[in-house]
Amino acid sequence: MPHPHTARSALLRLKFNLVLIAIFVISLVGAGVYYYRFLEQSAFDEVHYDSQVMMETALAIRAYTTDHIKPHLDPLNADQFLPQTVPAFAAVETLRRLSNRYPGYEYREAALDATNPRDRANAWEADLIEQLAAAHKKSPRDAVELSGVHGSGIARTLYVARPITLTDPSCLSCHGNPALAPESMVKVYGKEGGYGWKLGQTIGMQIVQVPMLYPLEKARTTFNSFMVSLVVIFGLMFLGLNLALSTMVIEPMARLNRRLEELATTDFLTDLVNRRRFFERLASEMAEARVHNTSLSVVMFDLDFFKRINDTFGHDSGDHVLKHTAVRVRELLRSSDCAARFGGEEFMILLRETPIDAAMAVAEALRAKIADVPFEVVGTVSASFGVATWNHHENAHALINRADRALYQAKNRGRNTVVRATDTPVRRVLVSEDGGGI
């Protein structure tokens, strides 16, 4: 059966740890949600930045082609159309090589009515072009851009789309009236698409797609490392706080409580347990004996003529006799037994798993140990004993009363003797020191 103070310490530690765990769980969930959203947003920002860089790269290629390639190759278009002179073609082909090396990074210029069949918009792209055209028509002076997420799983990408609006009149020489278009271009692409364009018309879009798999996977890896670190840090804090709680709070409190309990349950003079503690121990032992069907005996004894000792030699000598009587009692008992100062010169012994004959032998040995060895100053002192064994039916007070009656029978028989208790009530008669009955 755990000690009450041990149980209280365990309960205090349990409550402390439950509070710590609750704080940790709340903090972990809060930090996890916040950090995951932060990392996810950072991943989106990174992907969006990459898409902007890719878009600006395409624009730079287009501008370079227009300024430095097209003027030199245009004279050759009269005999044979060279698509390399088209800025859109140059940008798409250059970034296609980048896409071959880094799969998922794609740049495309899609048109609703494209000259080159490969540039014709699919249904999803056509819908984006219509949205861009509507936005540009609503705010023609503002830069228009659409961005979002397309696809799912490992094919999930972030796209950025910008409108291609016809603003250069020179473009109409190729894409206006097909009859006026260069014969070399018509010979390559035919007259089915890419004509009839008008100034100010949104004829297509530039779209960049950047894969989200790598940034999101990186974010998840970082998040997992962060959460593992939090768990490890909390584990170390948990151990440290528990160690601090044990060494700075629980153990000092337990020592203090044990000391207070000792003061409350121990007789200060003899260092034996007091009456209250003895009854607590007796109740516990009776419950255990009932469960295991074992013997349980009590020995009650009283120092003979103790008042005469106090009157003759003084109370200090009387206290000396009480202290050394307790010492002699402890020398005979097992660690599992319990001895108490019941009051004044009266003592009580609880013997676990001890039948009546063995209890009588213990009492006789103690009687001899007290009577045969003189005490300092006082000399020879004797004691009278009553011994009772629990019958598994009576309560604690009934058991004590039987031992008490046996003790007073020993007094009546001349003292310095051991009497076995009976189940038959006996009228208490105390013999006075002059031999008369009281």
C-alpha cells in the first residue's frame, strides 16, 4: 500500500505533467499551424518569383530577337520564311530547351487564332485568354496578369499569364489581310489561321508554368524538421522541469511532510508510534489479515508501580525508564511489527502473522528483558502483560479491550507476569500496591 505522502507527491507530479503536456500540445498545434502556413506561403512566393523571372526572361528574348535578330534576317524572308525572326518563336524555342533540362518549367505563347498550329490555345488556355481580354478591355492602361494553381498531385503547377495585345501596326503586315502576308509565310503556315487581327485586340497570352512539387516538398521537409525539433526541445524541457520539480519542490515537501507526520504520529519521549498511529496501523493489518486469513496478535503491557518510581526517584528517572523500555521493546521486535506508547507507562505491540503461542513467547521474552536487567538509578522494574489474538470477527477496540482485560488479570495475579486473553468478558479489578482490590 503506497504511503499517503508518496501518493500525494505522485498526484502533484501527475497534475504538473498534465499541465505541461496540455501547454505543449496547444503550443505544438499553434506553432505547427502557423509555421506550416508560413512555409506554404513562402513556397508559393518562391514559385511565383520563379515564374516572374521566367516571364521576364521570355520578354528579354523577344526584345533581343526584335532588336538584333529580326533586322538581319528579314531580307531573307522574301525567299524562305524564317520563323527565327518571330520574337514569340525565339522565346518559346529558347525556353523549351530550359524545360527539357528542368521538367515542369514551361513557357508558352498561346493564341485563339494562331498562325503556327502548335500555338493554338486549348480549352483551358482559351478561357484564360478570354479572362485576360475582358480585364484588359475594362482597364486598358493597367497591367493585367492572372495567376493561380493548375493541375493536381505531382503535376500541380503555379501559372502566371499575361495578355498579348496587338499594339504594333507592323504586325498587321503578316497577320492582317492574308492576301498581303508574305508569300513565304503563307507557304509554310497556309491561310487558315493567324489573320484578320486588329490593333488593340487581345489575340493570345504568354503563360509560364512552374512546378510546385519541389518547393512544397522542401517546405514539408522543413516543417517536419521543425516539429521534430520542437518535440525534442519539449522532451528535454519536460525532463528538466520534472527533475527541478523533484529536487526543488516534491522531495523537500515530502521530507517536510514525513517529518510533520513523524511529529504527529510519534511519541516524542520513547520514539515509538503514538496511540492514533497505532490504531491506523492496526486497522490496516486487520484488513490484510482478513484477506490472507493470517494471524494477528497484540501485546499490551504496563510498567508495575510506575507512580512509585516517579515519586521516589523523580520524573527524569521515570522518563529514563520509559525510554529504555522502548529500546528493549525494539530490540525484540521484527521490522514488520509495530510498538506504541499507549499512554503514560502503558505500551502496545502489534505482531503480524503471529498466533497466540508465539505472541505469548514474545511477551514472556520482553517481560524477562525488562525485569532481569536493572535500570540505572531506579534498579529493577517489572511489567505486567496481556496478550490477545484477533478472532477475525471483532473490531479493533474489542481486540484491544481483551488484551487490556488480560493485562489487569496479570495485575491481579501479582504483576510481572503474562496472561493470555480469553473471549469471556472479565470484570476489571485492579490490585492496589498494598494488596487490596480497587
